[in-house]
Amino acid sequence: MTGTTIRPFLMFEGKAEEAMNLYVSLFPGSRIDAINKYGPGEPGAEGTVQLATLSLAGQTVMCIDSPVKHAFTFTPSFSFFVDLETGEELERIAAILGEDGAVMMPLDNYGFSRMFTWLSDRYGVSWQLNLP
């Protein structure tokens, strides 16, 4: 082992690959690093994500499609906090991530940044988008 690592781990229910493709399309320098899928006769639905890793602007994130249905999903108490370089970039990403999602804090100047919004995407993952 090369040392301790800490990575966010996102558990989806059948939409992991779709979510990962959306996320890597939004942030420059992002990519899916590895993806293993369930095959026939395995615990998860065939073709869903058994385990995947992706890099979002340098942050490694792990994802799965849970083969077990749970009584819980994502909560806004965990979110990705993203500092963006321009207001245009923030607005573009907020529009895409917010489509079929929910807005907790609409895009505005809240005093701690020039532009900020907090939303959850269509998969329930929470994002804080900030223009410092």
C-alpha cells in the first residue's frame, strides 16, 4: 500500500455510467479511469456498474450501481464544491446539472462569492457551484 487515500464514493441504482458520462463532459481534464460491469449471473443487473473510478478535475471519485435496493439515496449534506473560473461557465454547468434536479440555493451573490448556487442533479447528487 502506498499510503492512505480518501475518495468520494457514489452509489447509484442503475444510472452510474450515465451520471459519470455527464460529469466528465462538464469539467475539463475529467475522465473515466476504469469501469467494471456486472455480467450474466452476477449479483447486479447485467451491464450496470460493479465498480468504476473517474477523475473530476483531478478529484478521484468511485461509483457503483448497487445491486441491493436501499431505503436511502443521496443527501445534500454531502456535496461537490466546485470553484469555477467564469460566470458563464458557472451558469452553463448549473443549467446542465440542474436539469430535472432541484435548486437549494438559486444562482445569486450571497456575499461570500460573486456567484453561487447549490443544486442537486437528476441523480440526486448535490453540487455547490461557486465563482470566488
